[in-house]
Amino acid sequence: MGEGGRAGRAQRDAYSALILLEDYLRPGEDIAAISIAEKGVLQVTLSARGPAGHGAVPVPDAAPDRVVRAVARVLAREDQRRITPPVEAQLQALGAQRGGLEGIALSTPGLATIVGLSALEATAQTRALTRDTCSLTMLGAGTKRNAIPSTATATLDCRLLPGTDPRAFRDELLLTVNDPRIDLTVLEARAPSASDPGHPLVQALASRLKAEMPGLVVLPILTRGTTDCSPLRGAGIPCYGLIPVRIDERELDAMHGADERVRAVELEKGLSRLADVVAALAGPTG
């Protein structure tokens, strides 16, 4: 194979690496996701103190009981769903590429909200794009099975939509807990961040991806987690996220879990894919 043929194959391989999510929104549809925004972070500890005692004699309002009740109130709170600008951009891009009546609905501001909120209810991964969320990640109380401890703690990991202020959300948590004997300590607070979805980098990447892979759905997305893009955006630097490996739904759900994994063949190709993408975006050098 000549140099031109090898270069063409390398270019196709580079861009095919950006099919991040297999069967993400519908069976047989692969998504090339470009992260243009990230949810904010508010991680807090709820803690309580109370009388200790023997497990055989329940203590009214023991510290573990109060913490459990506080956590239950937070997890049971009613979520307010909303479509934020990054998700609206995602829906509009999806509509433009799908076409038809669905495409018209997703591209029409009023209809996009109704259709989008309904469509995003399909999975836990997509539901998180329309809500401020809190997950219980750590619990701590006692060291003996037969003793009621005097202290108890719980850690919550909350992820905030664009437009939600971490300080205001902290105040909402205190109102939800509704117990002055519970101490709330902020461990980390980081505001949501976003970059312009119309940036030339995004446009060039999306155009090239679709040119190389007809039928591929290229979407700007809101990322549920946080990356180094957040401080860069805070410094006024546009930042966008890409994952150079193919990920299916099971691998996506396993992130940070006991069975977190990625296919060996994709891991092996990841670094070369990144290098190929950077070289393609940089353009000719001479």
C-alpha cells in the first residue's frame, strides 16, 4: 500500500475512534460525543453527635438515626427537571442529523423541551442531564455490632446543572435536611462550566467526522462528571472533551464501579487515536 493509502486508512481509524457511545439513544445508533460543558460539583458531609449506648437499648435520636433520616430526606427530594443550554444544543444537533418529524420537534425550542425531557428519561445516564443530582457515596458510624456510636457521618456527591450555584444548592440541602443538629461540611464546590458549542474546533471536528463516517451522529454534550476542562474554562480558555475509545452501555455504567473496564483492543488503540486526531486537527505543517 502506498503512502497515500496508509495515510487515508490512518485518518479513518483516527476518527472512527471518536464513536464513543454505542447504541446510546437508540439501537444501532452510535454517538460521537464532544463535551462542551460539565456539571458542577458539591460534595458534602452530613454529621451528627449523640449519646452512646448498648445496642440492646435503643437511644432516642441517636447520631446514626439522625444522619440516616437526613440522607433519606435528601435522596427523596423532588427533582426539578429542566433543559439547559448545553443539552438544548445537544438536542438541536440530534434533530438536525436525524431529520423528519423528530428532527423538526427537536429543533423547535418549545417542542424540544417537551420531546427532549421525555426522551432523556430513557436511562439513568440521560436522566442526569436534566436534574441536579445527589448520590450517597460514604457512610460511617461505629466499630462494634452491639454498641450505639456517639457520632455518624454520610458523604453526598451532588452534581449540578449549568445555572445552579453551589452555594445556593448547599442552602437547599440544609432546608431539605431540616435538622439543626446535623452539621453540613462542604468538601468540594465547583461551579458548572461550558465552552461555546459553535467554536471552530467543534465545527471542524464534527464536519470531518461526518465526512469520514456517513451516518455517524456527532453531538455536543453536557458531561455529568468533571475534568481538567473546568479550571481551564475558569481561566477563560475554551476546552472540549473527547474520549478516544469506543464505549458501550455496560462499560459506561461500570465507570467508577467494581467492574470498571474498557475493551483491551480499544485501550491499545487509544493513544494512537489521540495522536492521529491532534495531527488531523493541526493540519498540514509544510
